[in-house]
Amino acid sequence: MGDVFHYDLHVFDGKKYNQNGESGVRTNPVKDYQIFNPEKLDIDQWIKSAKDAGFKFAILTVTHETGFALFQSDDTPIGLKRD
């Protein structure tokens, strides 16, 4: 049994996830990508909770419906890219 974490910009704007069945398409874009500000993020707590629940592995989805990338890349204009 495993756990999948979907961490996207809607965590910060409070909007409901809405993929509408169109895989790979940004169906619910965010107006301001600068809202990404995980100052209280505790990933260790995520993993502890998963382990306590009996999960044997965890997956972090690094891009989701807004297209924001949780990694540095020249392939997408919206993400954790540093200038």
C-alpha cells in the first residue's frame, strides 16, 4: 500500500481541484504563480503519517493541474526555477 501526495498551487489559493478529465491540460490555472509560499511545510510529518498508517512507499506528484512544477526546469515557465 502506498501514498500519493498531490501538492499544487491550489493549496495556497483555496480553490477546489478540478481536472475535468483532461489529462495533461492546465484546466484550472492560477492567476498569480507567486502565491507559492510553503513557509510552514513539514514533509517529515507527511511521511510519518504515511508510515504510521502502514504505507510502504510515497510518491510526490511534481506537476499537477495548474502546470506548476515542483522542480527547476527550463521546460516550463511556471515552477521553482531560479533566475
